[in-house]
Amino acid sequence: MNMELRHLEYFVAVAEELHFGRAAQRLHIAQPPLSQQIRRLEEELGVQLFYRTKRRVQLTEAGQAFLQEARLTLAQAEQAVRVARRAGRGELGQLTIGFVGSAGYGTLPHILKVFRERFPDVHLVLREFPSAQQVQALRNARIQLGFLRSPARDRGLVFEEIQREPLLVALPEKHPLAGQARIPLQALGGESFIIFPRQLGPAFYDQIITLCQQAGFSPNVAQEAIEMQTIVSLVAAEIGVALVPASMRHWQRVGVVYRPLEGESAMTAITMAWRKDDTSPVLHAFLSVVREVMADENRT
């Protein structure tokens, strides 16, 4: 006989009840098969586990020692089952997330807070990447999920837009246009622009260039910077002006003012991306939380 967990369960039941009839009732089996299984277990172990008389059943010394180990084994097996089920529900494990810096000033912190409250045993690894680098990191499986602004076409990835927000003009606080409530884009025709490099965020770069051309000018790019915080800091240093996502206004930088564009607002989006073949329960639990949080925000 190959020992199975059920044989340990039979033994523990008899050891705790010290009565084959009560143990059989507890296990929902007949008494004769239970007695037979215990005898076969003793034969396999080569030791006697119980003293049996017509009036009583007692554990032998070998039985007492075996009881302790049997309980530990059963407890470990139950724990293994619990862990497997929790992992299957996405409650255990690790998730590596990439994000553009500007996402950190929008909804992402709230999403992370809600997820950590619900799944405290999932370890989140957060890495800040420009959009193009996130796509490459997804392809190479260095991250499992990305929050980006410039989705690329990739048959191996899924892209899902979760949030749209207007673009604002970031101006030095002493700029002549800073006193206006809204800025006509054509008024920036003679300005120096600080802009995100195209190779790291082609869609966002092209959007800004196209908007300026539609307003009748090609922007004079004075400086490129790979982080929105750096772009805003350079605006504060009066290097130039910039078009930035509205969420950046939550990053208050001395020397900078944010103003909406006049007319129909130009919009930019935050998009989630993940590999099509990634079936990780943790990933899909996180995606569900994102959709729920965004649905709640859209209702308010």
C-alpha cells in the first residue's frame, strides 16, 4: 500500500477518538474498512500503532510519535491547498508594473492603494519607464503590465485605454501669458518648447507637433527631457514652455503655472498594456481592480 493523506486522516481520527466506531462515523465510512486500513498502515510501517482490547483502544509509543507527525503533515497539506487556491485567485505572488512618470500624478496611486488593501500578500514591483521602453520591457517579460501614453502596434500585446485628460500649457510664472485664464495655442508660436523625445514617446511627441502645426506654426524645440517632472522644472527655469498632461498640475513646482488651452481641448490618454499570453491570476486581478476604480471615478 502506498501511503496517502487519507490514511493519515484515518489514523488521526482513530487516535483522537480512541474508538473505531466513533472514528468511522466521523469519517463517514463503515467500521470494518477503517479497521482494515489501519492494520494495513501498521503493516506498511512495520510497527503497531494501537493497543486493542474489547473495551478500549490506546496508542502505542510508536502511535503517539506518529500522531504528532501525521498532524503536521495534514496541516502542511491543508496549507498547501490554501496557498494554491489563493494564488489561483491572484491573492499571492508578485506583479511588476511599468509606468510613465505623469501617471504617478493621476489615478495610478489610488489604483495601487485599492489593490494593496484587497491583496496585501501580493508584492508589487514598480518601475518608471518612458512608453517606448515599457513596450520593449513587456516584450522581454521584464514587466507584466505597463501604464503608458504612446501605445505601439504590437500583435503580442493588449492595449486598453483607461483615462483621457486634457493637455495644459506649463508656463514660467512671470511669462506674459501667465495672467490669462486660457491660452490660444497660436499665441505660443514664437516660444521655445521643452518636449518629450520622439524615440521614447512617438505618439505623444507627434501629437504636440501636429497640434502646433494645426495652429499655424512648427514649434521651436529648445530642449528635450525624458521625464515630465524634468520638463516642468525646465519651464520653472524659464528655458521654455511645454504642453503637459493635466495630471501634472498636481505636482506643484515653484515658478510654474498651468493654463488650459483655448477652444476644444486636446486630449491625451493613459493606456494599460500587457502580453496577450500572460494568464497570471495576479495580473488579471489587478486589471479587474483598475477597471473597477476607473468605473467608480467615471460615475462621480
